[in-house]
Amino acid sequence: MTDTTWQAERSDPELACPIAPVVDIVFSRWTTPILWALHASGRQRFVELERRLTAISPKVLTQRLRQLERDGLVLRTYYAEVPPRVEYEITELGASLAPLFASLATWAGERLPEVDRARSDYDAREPAPARRRR
């Protein structure tokens, strides 16, 4: 690695970690549950997504869906009916993430117990950080 390459990697996180842009897109808060719901259950109306993802606020769900649409992962279809109807579905690009999600689900099932044990071991040997007094 040359000094120039090293300097570029230090100044540009995307060069240091080429998957950083993907992580920013796919793993931002609520993105994964939305994509998972659309992939698993197919086309859904806004209220159906709201019911599935009970902890998300309507405002945040709207923001996330707009961002996913902008990123090409979700398709929004508006029907000019009375009352108006809007449906969301995962795009081919969004569905191409399914193997990644499947791998992560497998990893979680196999490895999260190890993570829990590691955390318990760490917590048992490390005193809690001291709080500063003001």
C-alpha cells in the first residue's frame, strides 16, 4: 500500500470500506424491517406496513419509504381512486438483497447466543465506567 493510497483511505471512508455505502442504504434505521416486510408479504398499503411495524411512527415510515423509493429499492404506485390508494412493493433491485438478509438471518440464529455470552462475560469482568461529576 502506498502512502497516497493510505492517505486516500484515511480521508475517504468508502475507500477504507467499500461496503460502507451499502451499509448506509440498507441498514439505516427501519430500512431492513420495511424491506423484509415487503419481500415476505408482497405489495402492501401504507396502513398494512404500519400494522406490521408497530413501533415506527407514520412520519418515519413515510420518510423511510421515500428514501427507499429514491434508492430504487421500493416502488410506490398511486391509484387515482376515491379514496386515493397507494401501494408499496419491493423492486427487483430491492429483492436482490434477499440472499444478504437470508445470510444475516442464518448468522443471527447461529451466532447471537455467542454474542450474548460474550457480552455477559465482558459485563462480569469489566466494572461499569465511572461517571464524571460536574
